[in-house]
Amino acid sequence: MEMTQKENTQIKNRRSIFTTLLTNRFSNLTLAVIMALLVTFILIWLMDANPLKVFAVMWRGSFASWDSTTQVLQAWVPLVLATIGLMFTFTSGLWNIGMEGQIEMGAIFAYGIIRIYTGTETSGGVVILLAILSGMVGGAFWALLVGLLKNFGGVNEIFGGLGFNFIADAVMLYLVYGPWKPAGVANGSTKMLDKIYWLPQVKGTYLSLWALGIAILSVILVTIILKGTYFGLKLKAVGKNNKSSFLLGIPTNRYMLLSFILCGLFAGLTGALQVTGFNHVLRNNISGGYGYLGLMVGMLANIQPLVTAPIALIFIALSKGAAGLGIDLKLDSNLSGVIQGCLVICVLMMAGVRRLLTVKGKGARNG
Amino acid sequence: MDSSTISSIGSIFAWAGPVIFAVIGETITERAGVMNLSLNGSLILTAMVGFAIATITHNFLAGFLAAALVGALVALLIAFMSIGLKQSQVAVGYVLAMATKSLAYFMGAPYVGKPVILLPVIPIPFLSQIPLIGPILFKQTLLTYFSYLLIIAAYIYIFKTHQGLILQGIGERPSAAYVRGANVNLLRYIYVGVGGAFVGVGGALYSLSVKTWNGQLSGFDGIGWIVLAITIFGGWHPIKGALGSYLFVLLQYLGIVLQPLMPQVNSRVLQVAPFPLMILALLFVNIGNTDWVDRTLAGLPENVRRTIAKVLRALNTRQPAALGIPFENE
């Protein structure tokens, strides 16, 4: 009897070190990152390349020079804006896969306004402001459609959103190859905007401090709305338990629609800034996959708006860094997508393990 | 009908092969109560794996087996994350849809530009001699014939066998199936794996008979999402799902045929046509499930209400009740 008890304590102690490692939030996350890196290393090694060299190239590609760093920051703007918008839909328990199309609609609406005002007396600054506002309206409109289909048509927002992404693609293709194509050429892009409609850029780079400022302000604003207001709390209640919230008097349908609209506003803002701040044209693929990537960043951020900023930076550094792999190591740049995916899967996996262990621990204590 | 028209109608059935395999695979998976949202990525990944392995080994069978294995592994990862670790199936499926697509392009890059290899067409003796139907249905590749058989086999298995009844049970009322002695979670793993393997065969069939692996697969990217929608539209029924698949491929085909009539419109605009139709189809099959329709109908005169309700009910599909919900035996 004594023997078994001693053994039991020993097993418990050994178990506890292991469980602590897995249940502590920080070590759990570290383990997840190590796991993701391990998987990526194996995959790179399978492709006959040196993993360390690959990561060195990626680091150089994103942070080695002022030029590349400003490019990373410039690309960080749309990604963090998309992700911060998604915080609303994630909070209310919805999957806004339609982000990508909403960004495109924002870009189309913004460009449309500038097109109308080109050649008129109105000052550049006013037109840019109007373009940004109209872009936000465009994004919100496209998101509202998905929300209405969900609320009144019973169409799951995943399929509604995807469908509208492809429709936005079609609208974009139609415009840039049709009515809005520059005279003579059809290369999937409109004429370049007049310089007065560009957001000012830092000399010698593509970085627009205005766009960067808007992105940082948006992160702060959304954090305040979601974490510091009654509205944010109610939205969270809708996401956590839709039925109870409804019974407690929250108009859940209206809140879900509202979260779509708010998300769409930021998607539209993203698209408008892509036009006036960076691309200066309307072109096919202007949304750049930021909507799809934003969903992954959002998943990692786990509805903590402030956390989106650093995670988005890591993700965008991976994407930008991988662009040079083709030239230096003859590897495909899609490696960044593989790393990002592995990272999210491993984090979800370790979160599952952690939950399993903590729930079991609680159960044992209760029993 | 001249021979070129016949062969192009025949090609619709050949193109539909990959979609059929994927739709049946997803139907089985979702019938078991698990949603494999990764299809868009796993189809592209298995298309790459099938082509790469068949190119290396000079053996089609090896290519298909490897693709089936990869498809099953991706699906089992979702099952493990959901059943074992209680993570959201939507979240895991979405991430895998993105990650496997990137993985396909990353690992498949060296195989871009390798010589095209296509499954041989094997006409079935006698049957291919039937006028009209023969050359359309029975002058196909072996795997296309399998796709016909799979539809019927899946239908019989799900609705006419005891095992199929249990499959429905673990997706509808897992606790009842459990009480009846079914090992719910083990069965879910098995069916998710089998469904994933069918998806894998579908992916390989695309790169080995429809279009070769070219590192982009522009016509294929997006089909995974359509497959998921067709599964819903088909009401988780293999035959209705197959009809949906043929309809979808027919529409795609018409998009290409009608393109020359509208030269001013970019060719990729018309290829988007299936997506708004997908939304409309989902709207029709789901709108009967919403509260406001119920409320509105209640206020209408009796005979009008009955007619509308009948139409809605005929269109309506209802998903397996336990779809996406992990099972815990207390």
C-alpha cells in the first residue's frame, strides 16, 4: 500500500512538471512556436535546402535595409487594418471570410470617387478624404450583404462571404478590363492617379506615414470600443452565448449585422488606403490576400485587439522575406504561407492540449 | 449530332470526375458529423502530390494512392484537432485550406513544366457502341467510370445498409448511436479518413486527366469551396450532390463556350458565374429555416401559406444535426 502511494506521488510530480510546461500560457506558446519551426525545417530540408540559410534570407529580405523595412511597414498597414476589423466579427462569433471582397469593394469605391473628381477644382486633400470615406461605405455595403444573407436567408456567412469575394473579383476584372481601362492597353490595371491624389510618402520609399498613423489609431480605437465600452461587452455576450444574450434583451440579429458593418468599414478603409496610399491605381488583386491572411492573424490574436499589431508584423515580415527566396535559393515564395499556417495550427493544437489538461485537472479536483 | 459536340459533352463528364469524388467524400465526412473545410487547399495539394508521384514513379496507381493518403491525412488532422483536442472545426479547416494550398505551390514548384501525363481513355466494349450515350458516357478514363460507380455505391451504403444507418446516426444523434453500441469517435475518424481519401483521389484525377500541374491551377482554385456548397445544396445526399456537380461543370463549360460571343468581357468574369448561383442555391435551400419566414407565413391566408410552405419544404435541406459538434460520452 505504502509503495503504491509513493509511486503515485512520484508519478504525480513527474506529471506536474510536464503538465506545468503544457498548461503555462507562455511555455505552451513557446512549445507551439518550436513545433511549427520544426515542421517547417523538415519541409525545407525535404526540398534540399538549408533551413538556416532560408531563414537568413527571409530576415535579410524584410529587415536588413531601410528600404525593405519600410516596405514591411507599408504592407503591415493593410494587414493590421484587415485584422482589426475582423476583431468585431470574431467577437460576435462570426467568420467574415468575405473580407477580401470587401477590401476590393473599398478600393473600387475609393477609386471611383477619385475618378469623378479628377480634373475638377476640388483640392487633393478633400478628394482623398472623400475617397477614403466612400471606400469605407463600399466595404461596409459588401459586408452588409453577407450579414443580411446570413440573418434573413439562412446562408452561412462563410459561403456568402466567399461568394461575394468572387463576385467582387468579377466586378474588378470587368472594370479594369472594361470601362475603366486606360486607353489602348488592357493590362488589368487602370491609369495611374494624378500625384495630388496620393497620400504623402516618406521620401525615397513607398511608406506613407498617414496610412501608418491611420492603422495605429484604428488599433487603439477598436481596442477601446471592444474592451472599454458597454457595446463591446454586449457584442462579446452575443458571440459567447447567442441564445442567452437574446433572452437577456440584446437584439442579437442587429448586433451581428452591426459587427459585419463595422468590419466592412475597416475592410473598405484598407482598400481605399491601398489605392491612395500605395498602389495609386486600381488593379486586379489589389486586396493582396490581406483579408484571408487577416483571418489567420485574428485567430492567433484570439480577440485581443492590441495583440494583432505584433502578430501582423511577424506575418508580414514572413511574407515579404519569402519574396527573395526564388532569386537566392530557387525556392517558391509560398513558403511563407506554409510557415504561417503551421504556426496557427500548432498554436491551436497546443491550446487544445492545454485546455484538455486544465479541464481534466479541474475534473479531478471536483471528483 | 456531330462527333465534336459528342466529345465535348463527354468531356463534361470527365471534368466532373474530380468534383464528384470530392463531393461524395465531403458528403460522407459531414454525414459522420465532421466538417472538412480544408477542401480548397487539400484538393490542390493532392492534385500536386498525384502528379508528382505519378511523374516520379511512372505509375498512375502510385500517384492516386499517394494523393488519397495525403487527403486522408489532412482530413484526419482536422478530426484529431476537433474530436481529440476540442478545437473549432471551422478554424482548423480554414487554416488548413490556406496552408495546404501554400504547401502545394511550395513543394510542387519543381514539377512545373514536367511532361504532361494523362490517364488513358478506355472505351468499354459494347456499351461504348450505343449511339449517342455510348461515346458520351463510356469513352472515358477508368477513374471516370469509378466516379459513376461511387455515386451509386455511396447511395446504397448510406441509405440501404446497416453500416450506413449507423453512419447517419453518428451525425444525427451520436448519443443514441453510442447507446446502441457504436464507437462514435472511432467511426468518425474512419469516415473522415475515408472521405478525405476520396477528396485526394479527386485532386489527383484533376491533375492527371483534366489539366496538368502547372503551379497555378487557376481554373481549380476555388472549386473546393464550391464543392462544400454543392454538398449542402445536395442535402448530404450522394445522388443529389452528383447532380449538383454535373450542373456546376456544365455551367463552367458554358462559360467557356459562350466567351467568344462576348469578346468585350474578360474571360475570367464569366468563370465567376457559379459563385452567385451558389449563393442563390444556398439561399433557396436555407430560407425555409429562418424565423422571419415562419412569422410571415403565419400571417398569410391559409391556402397561400400552404402552397408557399410546400415549395419551401421541397427546396429545404437540413444538415446532419450533430455536424461540427464534438461528441462526449458522459
